[in-house]
Amino acid sequence: MKKEARLLKAKAISSLTLSVDHFNRPWDVGRVDAVLMLLDHAFEMLLKAAILHRSGKIRGTGAKNTISFDACIRKALSDTRIGFLSREQALTLQAINGLRDAAQHHLVDISEGHLYLHAQTGITLFRDLLRAVFSEELSNLLSDRVLPISTIAPLEPVVLFEEEGRY
């Protein structure tokens, strides 16, 4: 694997780990924002690592900055030589990125259930992409002690949306 791809993948795993850490913290100060920002950063680094790993480019000719998160998604979705995302996966990434934008640039107000749903979906997608592109298992890269802890039982997505629709 190319050095830059390896370094970006390591950053992705670090950000994912920190996102999980913030999700499981017992206090709420900055928790939602940190979870979303770190999860989004994890995916941006993973997408760039995957594009490089598949011999793609993450910089335009003469550009000093790398391509945007959206450009990474488009490349991973539609570039036939590099492509590794499904439409559903791209939608998941766009939802996480939209929540990160709200957290970073203004305000985000989501329930604990929705935060759980996005975090769990994100971790599952990260695992799937890591396996599909790099042939690595996320369970081999995270500590055995990483466990989700909750004071409330997570709801099924349909029940979550029904309950929140009542308010």
C-alpha cells in the first residue's frame, strides 16, 4: 500500500476511535458535535485512502489542496476504475456529512436515538468499506474493550421515527 494511503487510513481509524470514545462519554459537553465531526473526518480520510489505494488521485493537477468530501463520494461512486461505493452508502455518507456541516457551521439538534442510528450506521459502513477496499477487519484494528454503553435501549429505526413523529 502507498505510504500516503496508509497514513490516511491510520488517521481514519484514529478519528473513528475518537468518535466512538465521544459517543460513549458520560457527559454531554460537546458530545454530539464531536461524534459527528470525528465520524465525518474518519470517512473523509478513509475515502481518500481508498481512492489512492485504487490508484486514483485526490489532488487536481497543480492543486495544493485535496479534493472535497463530496468529490470523494462522486469518485468512489461513479469512477469505474476506482468505484467502491453503492448509492445507499453514498447517501449514508452524505447524511453524516450534512449533520457534520450543521454541527461545524451552525447548530445541530438531533435526538439520542438518531445520533445512535447515525453512529452505528457509520461504524457498520466504515467496517464494510475497510473490508471491501483494504481486505482488513475493523475488529482487528480496534481495542477489544471498545463497547457501546447506553442508559437507554436503542430503538428499532421505525419505532424511533414513529416516536419522534409524535412530538
